[in-house]
Amino acid sequence: MSHSSTFVAGIDTGKAALDLAVTPGEGWLRVNNDAAGWQAAAEWLLKAGVDRVGIEASGGYERGVVAALREAGFKVILHQPLQVRLFARMRLQRAKNDRLDARVIAAFTALFETNRAAVDPALSALNEHLVFIDQLVQDIARLKTRLEHLHDTRLASLVAADIAALKARLRDERRRLERAVRADKALGRRLDLLLSVPGIGIPTALALLIAMPELGSISREQAAALIGLAPFDHDSGKHHGRRHIAGGRARPRQALYAAALPAAYRWNRQLMALYARLTAAGKPHKLALVACARKLVIFANTVLQRGQPWTP
């Protein structure tokens, strides 16, 4: 990373409005977070001679302006809110408002020499569908917990009916998402490659395919780190702490972790051997399961990298 001599913009995203700031300089603009505002923002940024734009991920409120600016030819970098927050703290900046936040995002964006690849619009639509499916799974889990604490027969039957209805919807939505993926020949081929790995079923394959499009084009170490299953050092001087996993993409990691248990117990012979070896060496169950999940994402990365179905 190095400081940039070109004009860079930062955008602070709100539900109703966008605040734009340009660095170097004092340029600032507020527009509505709608199609007219996105157009006005693009025109203002073009006139300001902006090279690239940084914006925080804001729960989906940023999607429209990101798509509009990329379509207009701007290089847009999507930052994690934690990155920007820590950058502001590093600068000892305590004051906070929308205008200042936009300036912090602009200054942070100016540090980046390279630009991250834009997300495929087709995958963005599929990802929204995947998130909806994950939310259905969470809703079912919440209702099951509620059902366990109900003693009134009528109330329990209402919750049980809701669970059955959500399960039916979940099955239908998964089938719809799989059909949407297979409508694209390249994505369908990648899906079949993932399904060839013992232990990876449709829910896990869809999560990996849509939420981790980088799989197949990165190293095994990068794949494990990207999903949050790579062990990181925790050493200082003579102290050698336990290795631990951190960060990564939560949704595909959860899907992979859920798949690792049956894979290590029944479906994947290599994972069964790994799990048995680790537990026999005294490793706790959770640690052995994380190791199996890490192996599983490495297997997934390998079949996509080689373009060949799984072979033991």
C-alpha cells in the first residue's frame, strides 16, 4: 500500500442519503440514496476527476450506488466497516458524523494501490437468494427453540405448523436456487465439481459456489484463510500461544462446518481418518472438526482448480 496522488472519493452510506468526500481537497456532496442521487454522484465524481471510490458495506444500502458507479466506469472498493473504524482510531479521530466518515473512507481508500475485482452481477442476485435461504434456516431454528418451551397444546400446534411451512418453503427455495445456478453452464459445471467431493451436499455446494467465487483461482492456504479456517499464530517473545482461527466469511464457513461433522463420521474416508487421528492424539472434538472443515474447503478448491471431479 502507498499514498495515491490521484483523486479518490469516499462514500458514507445511509438508508436515505449518501455523503461523498474527495481527497486530496475539501470537496463534499450529499445526495439521496436513489437512482437520481446515484446519477448526480457519478456526474460530480467525474467532474472532480476521481480515480476510484471507496464505500463501506452497509447491510445492502450500498448496493445500488455501487452498481451505478461501476456501470459508469468508476473503480469501486467495498470496505468492511471494521477496517474503516480501526483506521479512524489509528488516526486518533474521535469525532464522528456523516461528512467526517466520508472523509475517513476516502483517506483509507487512497492507501490502496490495487482494486479488488468487481462482484459478478449474476452472483449478487444469487447471493441475495442464498441469504434468504440462510434466514429461513435461522427462522426454523428459532421456532424449534420456542416449541421446546411451550406447554399449551394449541400454541405448540401453531408453532409446529409454522415450522412445517418454513421447511417446505426452504426445500422449494433451494430447488429454485439450484435451477438458477444450473441455468448458467459454467456455474452448473462448478456446482457438479463441488458435489463430487464426498461430504459436500447441495446446501454446502451452493454456499461455497455463490459466497466464495474465488475458489479454484487461489491457493489452498488462501482458501482456508478466506473462509476463516486457517490457524493463526499467537506468539510474542518467549510466549507461544495456541493457534486460533479468526475472521473470514461467516455464511460459507457455517455451511462447511455443518457439513464437516457427517463427512468426518461417514461420508469422506480421508476426513474420517483425519478426525480419528486427531482425537486419538488427544485433540478436542471441536479442534478436530475445524481441521476437517479446513480440509473440506481445500478439497473444494482443488477440484475447481483442476476442473476435474473428486478422486480419492
